[in-house]
Amino acid sequence: MSFDSLGLNPDILRAVAEQGYVEPTPIQQQAIPAVLQGRDLMASAQTGTGKTAG
């Protein structure tokens, strides 16, 4: 899966690529679509899995 397939805004996709991210982590794959649908989200994942990439 790629970030392109998650339905992100082109500006966000560009920023993600500029930061060197190539593919989303499992937590990102599950969380991003839910957030884009406006759903509330409570998630848990191990440290280093991309929850607060920046």
C-alpha cells in the first residue's frame, strides 16, 4: 500500500514524500482512512510506528 492509495490531499502527499516516507505503517493504513471519513479514532501502537511522524 502507498500513501497515494489513502486518498490524501496532493499537498499532504508532497509533504510526506519530501520527508522521505514511502509507505504507510500499519497504524497509518488503518487510521488515515477513518480520519478522512470524519470518524473519531482511538488507536494504540508500539513506539516508532508513525503515530506522530514529524
